[in-house]
Amino acid sequence: MNNTCGRLMMDIDGTSLSSVDIDLISNSQVGGLILFERNFSSKDQIADLCSQIKGIKNNILIAVDQEGGRVQRFKDGFTILPSMQSLSDYAAKSSNKDIFKEVGWLMAAELLAAGIDISFAPVLDVDRNTSSIIGNRSFSDEPSNVSKIAKEFISGMNEAGMQATGKHFPGHGGIFEDSHLLQPQDKRSLDELIKHDLVPFIDLKDDMGGIMCAHILFPEVDELSAGFSSFWIKEILRNRIGFKGVVFSDDLTMKGAGENSYAERVDLSLSAGCDMVLICNDRDGVFEAIEYMEEKEISGSHNITSMLSQSNISWKDLYSSDRRSKIREDLTNLARS
């Protein structure tokens, strides 16, 4: 296996690969592929698609957002997962204190059996009702609770064989605005953020394989948004917090990523310290990014390969698993409560 990954993660349009998709995946600058609901029709189809992708490039990182609740891309044949807020509320009033670890294991195990390397999870944003885009995706509006619960969830993911990716550094829970639609600003000081939003990232720095940055501007901290800021990524995340894993940009097509060309956005992200940049839903942007990265001779990353699955779990294993059956039963009880 090649021990480096290209540093661009892209997407595809359909449930199978086009000739253009195959050419792009083959490009040395492409090291990741993120799948969406539009790429999914069945459990068997997604497994075949992942097998096709790995047949082209075995060290490509295949990702999906499978958090649960309103952010779950694969449903038919997969366990329907509750929002993390619902899971936390249920655990608080029940005696089932292992449910976070068990749901983390189940989510990861099902994806790994289908050929997916990672889910971009868990959400470490501290929120309940403040943010229009986070809300019930968060475990809690108390930083220490987020740390405690996410640690259990991550341990389940790790046990299944999947690395966790915490998001959205340094925190998206303190503002109402959605960075998909505009450039949000959070005017709190660095000290305030360290005592609140950053707590889960600090507490879990050694538990996670990856962290995804937010497209949020913190004007009291730096003039660049977090995903483009070497102060946030190199000084705070790397030096002060001591995170040694993979740093992902959030999608560079989001409004929060600004109006610069894709070449400039990629340059800002990589220069700030991101290991891998995401461009979704804009094929022209992917072409522009690749052209720029080839021109600059951007080298692959050894770091990213740490996120690749080492699991050999199968759907056959899961169908005969008492553990999976028990978790699904618990989730059915949660839905009824």
C-alpha cells in the first residue's frame, strides 16, 4: 500500500462511477472521497461502490457524515440513529449508561462493513438551542458533558476499528448563523473560548484521529476564519493543545469559506496547517484545485493514511451479532420513550 494520501477530498454525483470520476480518483492529488445520500440506494450498492473505488486506489480515504438524527446519509439497511441530543436525554433518565459507546460501535461497524473508512463524527460543538445548524447534533450544552459522552462514543468507534473525527474546531455552537450560508462571526475572546467551546477538543486530543475545522471568524482572536488561520491550527490546535492527528478543512464550497478562487482557498487551508481539504458539489472547483495542487507540486500526506480502516468486519458478522441486536432494541425503546 502507498504510504501517502493525496490531500484533496472530492465527491461524485451518482450511485456509480463515471469515467470522469475514475480519472479524478486516479489523480495523485486526490486522496479522499466523501459520499452523500445521493450516492446511496442500498447497503449492497454502497459496498460495491466502495469496492470499485478501492480497486482504483487502495489508499483513498472514503468518508461519510453518519452522525445520526438529521445528519445520516445511509438509511435503508443501516440502523436509524437518533440525534446525539436525544441519545443524551435518554441516557440521563435511563439506567443504560453504556449506550454512547454502543451506538458509537454500531455506527462505525455498519459503515466499516460497507467499505467506508470514516464517519465525520462525533460533533464536539457545545450547544442545545443556540446554533441553527448544530442544535440537537450536539451531545450537550455543558462542555464537560460533551467531553465525557464523546469519549465513550469514540471508544466504541475505535473498538469497531474506525478513527474518530471531532468537529467543528474551535466550536460552532456559540452562534446562530449557519456557515453553509454565510460567514459567521463569533466575537468572544480566546480566553472565553478556551474555558467553554475548546474544552472537548482539549480533553479528547489523544482520543481522536482527526479534527475538522469550522468556517467561522473569531475577530477577537484572528483576522482569518479558523480553517484558514495558522494561529488557530498551528498555534492553538497543534502547539498549545498538542493534537497530533489529521486536520480536515470543512467543505471549501460553503459560503463561510469566502469568495476567493478555489486555488486561493486550497492555498489558505494548506498553508494554515490543514492536512486534507474538502471540495463538494462543485466539479469545476475540484478541477481548479487539482490544477493548482499539481502546479505547486503539493506532496501527499503520511498523516492521512492513519485514518484508513484496518477492520475486516462483515455484514454477515453483524447479522449474527447479539451486540448489534441489543443496541438496535435499545434504540427502538429510545424512539418509543
